[in-house]
Amino acid sequence: MKTPALLAALVALTLTGCAATHPAPQAPFPPKAVEAPTPQPAPPIVCKTGNLMTQTTLYFGLSRHNAAPVSAAQWQSFVDKDVTPRFKDGLSVFDAKGQWLRSEGVVIKENSKALMLIHAADPQEQKKISEIRDIYKQRFKQDSVMQVDNPACVDF
């Protein structure tokens, strides 16, 4: 008599794992391209005061590979001889602290200078900015000089 009861219990346990389950929906492979919405043009900037110009901020790292950092005298000479003659109407310089995370997880910190220029948005001004960046990279063996441009309403 124990055999039919034992057999029924074994069948019940075996069938418990056979419950119907529905697999989770799968994304198509390869993924179908999704059309990005067409960006709308930004409305034109209207200045309440002053004139619309471009504010460019350049970030210059002072550390160098296998060499001493760019000194205060070297930096000032660069600003006096290479930047100011190209932007005679003026500029501003700020001390900055840059940092980034290397792929190995190491945080790198670097003393930097931020140079702010206010100028017309035209190709000749951009050419002068490119020259400044190239001179600095070559003279001080830098990989890059970051440039950030923003529209600005300027009044003197």
C-alpha cells in the first residue's frame, strides 16, 4: 500500500517544477534603430542690455610630462606676448584646479589657469583663439587646451 502513495508523492514533486511560465519578453537583436527626435533650433538670443558677443573660456593645465610645471613667469610671459596682442580689448585670468579620473581609478589633480575672452562671434576671432591654444600646447608640451564658448550679452 505504501507504493501507490509514494509514487503519487514523487509524481507530484516532479510535476511541481513543470508549471507553465512565460519567458520575459526579449529585445530584438540587433536592436532596432530608434529615430531621435529632430532638435528644434534654439530661439535667438535677445539682449536686454548691451550687445550679443561670445564668451570663450580656455583652460590651460600647468603640469608637464617629465618637466617642471609652467611657472608663474612663463605663464605671464605667454599672456603678455601671445594672448594680449591678439585680444587688445582685454581678458581675464583665473586660477583653477582641474581633476579627472584615469581608467585605472586614480584621481589626477592639476593646477590650471582659466583665461576668459569676450569677443565677436566671427572666424577671425576663432582663428586667434586656435593660435593661442596651439602655441601653448607646443611650447609647454600639453596634450590639450579646453575651450568653452557661450553667448553673452555684454555692455561696457
